[in-house]
Amino acid sequence: MSVKIKLTRLGSKKHPFYRVVAANDCTARDGRPLEFLGFYNPMTNPAQVQLDAEKINQWLARGAQPTDTVRSLLRTHLGK
């Protein structure tokens, strides 16, 4: 099984809040993750993003693949 770095949705209707997590590829969007890596709140202006760079680098070194959305967050906030 491959590991993905992806977003899980929290928050109420029309007020999303996302956690950045490492999870198995076949796990559901809101299923149990392997590890929490940060969060993303698009409802604030500017969007609030907090990422644990050390943990993310460890997962990327192990072969985890970020989703497209997480990849864009990593580019803008960590310079990866």
C-alpha cells in the first residue's frame, strides 16, 4: 500500500476546515490517518496554514506522495 499526504475535512456545512494527514492510499477521505501533519483553514483572509515541516519531510523521504492540493500548499508555505 502506498501512503498519501492528503486533506481530511472538518468543520460545519459551508465552513470547511482541513487537517493535513498521512494516510494509506485506500483510506476514505475522513478515515483514520497514520499521522497528523498540520492544518489548513481557507475561511480566513489570508488562509491560515500550519504545517509540521519535519514530519512532512520524514513522510516524503519514506515515499509518501502528496495530493495536488497538498502539493500546492507545500510549494507556497514550505517552498518545496
